[in-house]
Amino acid sequence: MSAPAANCPNCGAPVKFRWSSAVQTTCEFCHSILVRTDVDLKKVGEVADLPADASPIQIGTEGVYQNKGFVVIGRIIYEYEQGGWNEWHVVYNDNTNGWLADAQLEYDVSWPATPPPQQQLPTTPPQRGATYVWDNKTYEVTSITKAHYKGVQGELPFEYWDKADVMFADLRSISGDFATIDYSENPPVLFLGRAVEFDDLHFKNLRLFEGWTS
Amino acid sequence: MINNPLFLLYGVLLLGATGYLEYTGRSFDRINQQKVLPKSIRDNPGAYRSTYGGYSRYIGGK
Amino acid sequence: MSCSLVSPPLVKAKSLSCPNCGAPVTLRGFAHTLSAVCPNCLSVLDASSAEFQILQTFQGKERIQPKIPLGARGTFNGAVYEVIGFQERSVQSGDDFYSWDEYLLFNPYKRFRYLTEYLGHWNVVRVLSRLPEPARARGRAAARMDGHTYAAFDSMKAATSYVIGEFPWQVRRGDTALCEDYILPPYMLSAEQTDGEVTWSLGEYWPGSKIWQAFRLPGSPPDAQGIFANQPSPYQGKVGSAWRTWLWLNVALFALLIVFTFLKSNREVFRQDYVYAGKNSEAAFVTPTFEVSGGNKNLEVGAHADVDNDWIYLDFALINDETGQTFDFAREVSYYHDSDGTEGSRNNSVVIPSVPGGRYYLRIEPEMGPTAPSTRYEIFVRRDVPIYNYFWIAALLLLIPPALTTYRSLAFESRRWHESDYAPAVSSGGGDD
């Protein structure tokens, strides 16, 4: 997964991309948010110190989902009224990307839903309990969350450092399918995926916690 | 059947007892067995007094 | 290559000072902990921000000691978990007040688990990410998940009455939630609803001894009192297999009956008609002799009498013509019938167990009431007869174990459901165990 290396325009430290389609990344050393243009990297902002979080996943953690290996290359940390969660950006060994949500140690893998679903997404966030059918599965809205980003890290597939509040609708099906509608854009974006168990992802290179073996 | 080993044992013993009782031909009836009787009974049946002589509703043997 | 200044390679547990009393508070849940209770002054503190503010001070009278101490580590499903939080939840409904304990188990790599304990009954619980669907079973509400149906057991409003340790959400004494339980022993599906959302979790019943083993705790667990909602029945599976065993035993019994019916020759060796003509006829008489085959088999001596609402008493003696060996017995044949039904039978017989072969005759002394009419009766003798009584008795005795098991199983389930919302109404306050 070698990609062209570059240097941080702010501090000069080497910046490596694990994924060729990454649009944005952060410099590990000076915390600058860097956006990739055709020619070089441009600093667009700075990340404040990331809040302490207890996710066992870190950038560089490897795992396997349904026989496809992946590497964690970036994340967005969200914060909402009752806490926060991580959206880890992962890239699979076939160079496709996806997301791994890590909330209270519950994990959900998801991908942007393509092609657009038959049933139109509600333009405003739906009520809890509303149901939709995508891909022959019935999803029920389990939570509506108003959140904002708390920090970014690593490679992302888009430019993102906006601190405005964003609405998310989480949906689940009876058989463990997971969906989320991201209302940060118009039209809203749908992600479909599945709830997964920690053990089923066969993680390697996890964070180490004092007093625990992984 | 494996869940109730005691029942199976009980049933097998019961069947065994039934078979044994059936084989020996026993019954619940109470019979009074007597020693040898004089041959004169045949000629004079009325002279024989059995333990069941005389009517009273059959109460039961000794 | 991931070494980042933002995420340190080894995460350490933070230790802060309680803003109320200054005692140290260690956050063993790392950054998961949002609420932490000061172990010294029992104030609930906000651990989500650096300020570590006091959310609630302790107004209660006494501390509650959890049965499993904070910090204890135990093994569940192959992973080690540490107790980092404890809550007492209580329910007040009418005159009933009861409470149960909850323990928060933490492993930084796995999900949280919970332990619940009520009157010595333990459950290991995990939060579900998939949803059960509502259903109905046997006329009552139920929940269906993964092809299994869980029957509604009870629902209640539970309040947090005591809290120590750490929690990954905001917790305060007095917080309430609406709880609903659905059971499929040994499992229990529970829904907890606060105004924000509904959380489903699945619990599995564990006996106290297993919990004590998992944590390697000293001493013994508290005794379990009564029967808990999802406590597995000791009769599970035994009722069905008991009746299946019963069926096979009856088949064997029937086969035995067939075998003996064929083995026994059941041969008639004597039959003769007689008439009782009242007191005038001779009191006693003897029959002609008849041959009885060899072997010590049984002999049936019986009578059929045409009595009608009357009785005849027959005194028998079976006498061996050669040896004089005698068998004494008597039988009454009575038969009554009216508009209500019948009583008695026109037949009666006796089976003599071991009768040696030889030549025999019967001495018979018949007797009827003084006003009895002239009655015809018939005497018969059969050699080597099957006795069906034994089979009836065996069949009856075979019924006892499965009936007993079924009764015990039903009684167990009845005690289980006595604690539910569906218990038959009791007039006086149904005392909790």
C-alpha cells in the first residue's frame, strides 16, 4: 500500500498516506490538518488535543472483516450530550474504504450505500421507531443523535473539520444490520453495515491499557 | 430415556416382577391348602366341613 | 508506524481528587467513565470533563457493601472482567418494595458486561445491538429474537437507590427507568427505557457457585431464595423423556403380555352345568374327576351363574383323587341391576398357583338366600391360565414416575410464575420470598 510520501507544509515532518484516495490527513507531530491538492499538501487548520478516549483501536490497528483484511487509517471523534464515539476510517486490502464505529465498545462496520436506495431518505431526521426498507431488510430507527466533531486524526476520504452540530439517525434491523443517516450534508448520506463483535474482527496492534493484556 | 435412568430401572424391575409372578402362576386369591383327606369324601360329600362352611359373606382366609 | 503524540502507547488509569472531600478517585474505566462515585464521601462526580464536578452528594444513611467488591476480576466467556461499578435498583409498587443489585464489569477490549443479583439469583448480562421484535405467545405479550420466543414476565419502574464506582453514562441516585423482562429459561431479555432511548440486553442465569468460581471469591455465595424468573427448571427435558420412556415400557409390558398369552396353554379341563333348586336340593355334591396335565402350573376354577338381582355362594374343595391333597376356597357370584346401573358380575373365579398334575374332582356346596328361585349355574376348570391382573397393576405403577415428574415440573413452573405480573391474584399481600 505504498503511496507517494510528502512533507508537512507546517513542520516539515514526513507525511505518509496509507490510502491513495485519502483527501485529508493530520500531521502527527504538529497536529495540522492537511488537505491534498493536485500538487501538494495544504494546511487548513489545526486539531486541538484529542480528548482522552478509551477505544482499544488506534491508527495502525489491523483487523479482518469477513475474510477481508483492513487497516485503521483515520478517525473522527464525535461528541454528543451523553458522551462520545469514534468513527474509525478503515481501508481494506482491496483498496476500498469503509467505517468502523466504536461506541461504548459496541462496533458497527459500514460503507456509504451505493447505489442510492430505492426508497428515498427522509430529508429531515425521522422519529425513533420509524422503519425503512433497504436491500430487502427492514431497519428501525433506534436513536437520533445531535453531535459535533471533537477531533480528527489520520486519513479521511473528505475534508472535515467543521464543528457545527450534525444530526445522525441510527437504525438497526432484527438480524444485526446497521444503518446510519448522516445529515451533515444535503441530501443526507446513507451508510449501511452490520453490528460486529470485537472477537470477530481479529484485531492486531491494539492499544495497550495499564494492567490489562489484550 | 437417558434423562430418567431411575425410571427405566424401576420399569425394568417392574416388568421383571410381572414376568416372574406370571411365570409362577400365582394369583391374589387366598387358597387354603389342606393335608390329605380321607377318600370317604367322595361318597359322602356332606360330611366334609371346610373352613368356608356355612354362609357368611366371604371374609377372607386365615 | 502509528506512534502518535496524540494517543499514548500505554493508557494509564487516571486518578483525581474528589472536589468534595479531597480523597483520591481512580478511574479504572479509563476514558469510558462518565460518572464516578467518590469511595470516601459517596458523592457522584462528573468524570466527563476536566473539572470533575459534583453531580450529587450522598444524603443516605448507610453504605451498602456489594457482595463482589469493586476491583475484583473474574473470568467470563474466556475473558477477564473487572468490577468497576455497583448499583442498587429498587422498585416500589403499591405495598411491595424490593431491590436488586447490578455490577458493571469492564474489559478495555470487550464490551461491558453486567451482573445482576436478586435474593441469591445471578444473571450475566450483555447489552444487545440487535432488536427483538414484539410477538404474542399463549395469549400473552412476548418478544422474539434469533428464532426464539421469550415470554413477558414482568415490568416495573426501577430507581437507582445506591451507586458506587464508575459508569460509562451519567448516573444519579433517583434516576428511574421503565424495565420489562421476557424469559426463556435460562435466558432473560430485558428492555430498559429512559426518555432518550430503549436498551435491550440478554441475561443468562448463573448459579451463585459459578459466579464465586469465576471471581475466585472466598467463602460461599448467598443462598438463593425462591425461584427466579429465568432460573432453569431441574425438570427441563425430563418430562418429555419420562413419558417417552413410559411409552416404551408399556410397549414392553404389552409384548410380555402377548408372550405369556402364547406360553400358557389355557386349556379347559372341566365344564358342567348344575341347577340350584333351593334348600331342598342336596347341600353338597362332588363332580366327576378330570385330568390335569403335569407340571406345577396354575388352575382356574370358576363359576358362571344366571343370577338376577341375587347371589349364590359356592364353597369349593379341589381334591386330588390319588393323593387326597385338597385346596379349599369359596366364591360368591352376585349380580344386581336397576335403572341406575349394575353391580357385580355373573362370573367369578379363583386361580390356584401350583397345582401338581393328576386326577382331580371338585366338592361343591352351593348356597342361596331362602327365597331364591331355581338358578342354573355352570362350573369350569382351566389349566395354565394367564393372569392379566398383574399387567394392569404394572401399567398403573408405571404411571407413577412420569406423573410425579410432570407434577413436580408444573409445581416448579407455578412457583416461578407466582413472582410474575401474571400470577393468579392473591387476596392478601402475596409475600415476596
